[in-house]
Amino acid sequence: MNDRQRVLIGRIGAPHGVRGEVTIQSYAEDPRAIASYGPLQTEDGKRRVELKIVRVTAKGIVARIAGIDDRNGVEALKGLALYVERSRLPAAAEGEFYRTDLIGLRAVDPDGRTLGSVVGVDNYGAGDILELRLEGTRETELIPFADAYAPSVDLDAGTITIILPVVVEAKEEE
């Protein structure tokens, strides 16, 4: 299964107690929904992880993992990324996108000239950021995924329109 057919949905955190409970960082809109998608897969696709939600806390979901009933068992899984098959997720709402939909899009300026391609999408707490690899270089630029900088996305055409921010260089004092 390739990366377009699956979506990162969560990450296993630290053990919670001694009886095999673990914190889960859920990336689902409703954090509890992570358990409703059926067995999840690890990044390499070799392991299936089935979750049962125990409770929700300020630190995330507390869950049990099928087949693991002690702290040592969940400690060995700490940090493991969890993926769900894309086909099991609901369709994105109008104007919303799964990150996997954006990665690989050809970035064009408003006149249709190719700027590069989207190689990553991150969020450090202040909104989504597109990582754009510039055409013909190994350099990347970080662009806010906001209407002012990314006014349109055309998934059918495989393009995203990008308005590059203006960079103002400071003058040296004489």
C-alpha cells in the first residue's frame, strides 16, 4: 500500500499505568474516532494495531492495544506511527484536504508557471505549513497554507496555486 492510500491517524505515546494502557495522540477530528476505523497499520505495514478507547484525558486518548496487557509491552511501541487506509476515512469537506492529498501537488504561480512541488505539510500549532521544493533545486520554502498564499487547490489537475511571500531584506546601517 502506498502513502496515498493511507493516512497518518495517530501515534502511540507513553505507557499509562502498569496494566498495558497507553496514551495515544490522535490526529482525527474527533480524537475518539481513531478506534472506529478498525485495525490500524504501522508505518512499515507489517503490524496491525487494534485499539480500545478507555478514556480521554488532557494528554490524549488512553487506550488498550489488543494482545498487550502490561507496561513493558506498550513501552516497546512508544512513538510508533499509526496509519489507516484512506478508503475507511470520510470524504474531506469542501475546502478541506487530507495532508496526503496535498503532498506531490505541482505548485504553480497565479499565471500557471511551475514553482515546484509540495513535499510536506506540517503544523507546529499556528496553522498548516506547506513545504515547497523549488523547481530545479534541492531547496525548500515553507509557505503558510492560507488563502493569501495558497488561494486554490485543484486535486483533479494535481496543482496548487501559490503566491510566494515577499521577502524584505534589512538595510545595513552606515
